[in-house]
Amino acid sequence: MKGIRDCAVLSNGVGIPWLGFGTFKIPEGEEVINSVKTALEVGYRHIDTAAVYRNETGVGKAIKESGVPREEIFVTSKVWNTDQGYDSTLKAFEESLKRLDTDYLDLYLIHWPKPLSRETWKALERLYRERRVRAIGVSNFKIHHLEEILKDCEVKPMINQVEFHPQLTQPELREFCKKHGILLEAWAPLMQGKIFDIPLMVELGRKYNRPISQIVLRWDLQMGVVTIPKSVHPDRIRENAGIFDFEIAPEDMERIEELDTGIRIGPDPDHITF
């Protein structure tokens, strides 16, 4: 990995930039427009949004106003829980395209596992076959959720976007995904700010003379995990991108991984209620 536009390769040969820009909880309007435009100016070419974030319109506007050609930007969105099911997923996809003001998506995900996920997956397979989306995947799926999809799917999920950080490394899930050619992607890589209070991360920040955020994001990439940090602050957006000119030593990679406690910042996918 030499730069911010370097890509991992999905099972179907499509490239996805290792470092993306997340938009969770960035309000619709000027805030998300400015944040996404700043990210694109810095060099990010991977933007992650979702229907439930209610900011797809702003993301689409930022992409248009950025001057960066649409084909150079990898855009992800997700179908929300209440839209799951075959026909409702197809409708939700069209609505996301309209809000984003684009003809296609680069990646479309099932946002959370639900009883209707198998029907939803069939809709995603149709969108993929019709070339409305370049890749399809899931989000927040545990091994048993993936097994349900894999039982009768025609196209395997290409990505599983999950909570992943030094205190939740999910080794069994990582191994399962690797075995089935499913790339892992991290949300909440900075533990919603809690990462900055971990003594080891403070120590390694000093050792490498790097911000803690860069240590964590670089660790993600060296673990083979695509990562999508989020910020609305231009200086932090730039700072998060500065992870391609250093490496973490193997012994420090192991020390970070040993922080794993299995404790989640977000909801457990087996007990999702919203």
C-alpha cells in the first residue's frame, strides 16, 4: 500500500480503496457536503453512506461539486432494516440512487442481519446481475448469519462491514470471511474516540511519533481490513489519510491485537432492535 488510492481487490476483481471516508452521524446539508468535499480534496476515493444516515443527498451533491469524475469514486450505501425483503429492497435501492444522483453504486450492503435477509440478498443479486451495482455485500453479519446467506446464494457476499478495532478483533469471523473470499471492512475503527484513552496506543503513538488515530488505521490496513474513519474536522480528515508512509512492526501489531476483549461499542447483531 503506497497511497490513499491503493485498492484491495474483491472476489469479483473490483478494486475498493483500502481507506474510505465514513459519514455516519454527519448531518444532511452543508456539514456532510463540506466534509465529503474535503475528503475528496485530500485524496479519498471511497465514500461510505447509508439510507438510514439520511445524508445521501448531501453526499451526492458533494461528489458532483467536487469535480472528481464519478467513475473515480467508490460509493457505498446500505439497505435499512425496515426496507428488507425482495421488492422493498429494489425500491430502496432506486431511492438511494435518486438521492445520491447517480446511475449506479459501487457497493450495496444489507445493513444488519434480519429474518428477511435471504430475500433481501436475492434482490441484491438481481441488482448485481443487472450491473446496477459493481459489488454486493453485508454489514454486521456474524458467522451464522453468513452461513444462512451462503446456503443458497448465487453470488457470494464480497464484503462484510463490521465493528472492528483493537478491542474487538473478531478472529473467528476474520478467518471465516477469508476462507469464503469475503473482505472484512471496519466501522468504528477509532472506537468512537475511546481508542485515545488506551495506554498502549498512547505509548505507540509516542514510539512512532504519530497520532493515535494513524496508528490504529495503519494497524487495520496491515491486518488486511479496509477501514472507514469518520470526521467532520478538515485537519483530522487530512490526518487520518497520512498512514501510507510508515509501517507498524510485527511485535507491535501483536501487542495491539492482544487488546481484544470482545467488548462492542455498538449493538450486538444478534440483539438488534432498531
